[in-house]
Amino acid sequence: MGLPGEPGPIGDSAGDDAGAMRDVVVRLLTEAVQASYAITGLQEFAAAHPGADPRAQSEIADAVDLLAGVRTALTRAADGLAFVGEHDS
């Protein structure tokens, strides 16, 4: 641990459960945003190569679907934790 008042590692920003909960929610939402960027990148790649191998296009579509599910799960988890955190204080 650092000196008093210095930020700690993720999960210890406020030194209490509420701070740790906020850190987890922020981390989940950050990962959801990264999944969104990955989805956009894959979609743009597929659009830029419309005549590509149908199998490759299918695998890209499957990856987009998987990432969309991950993004949804991360967002729901963050929402659930934020809801619990609001009602614990």
C-alpha cells in the first residue's frame, strides 16, 4: 500500500467496499466498450472484403455474435453490481 491518500490498485480506490464495487463496475464497463470496438472493427473488416471466402465471413459473423453476447453479459453484470451498490449504502 502507498501513503495515505494515494490511490491504490484497482479494487482499493476508496479503501472500502463501495470503492471496490465502483472499481469493478468501471472495469466491467470498460471491457464492454472494448468489446464494442472489436465488434465494429470486425464488421468494418467484413464490409471491406465483401468477396472474401464465405467460410471466413461466417466465422467473422460468429465472432461478432459472440462478442455481442459478451458485451451484453458485461453490461448486465455492471448494472447488477451498480444496483446492489446503490442499495447497500
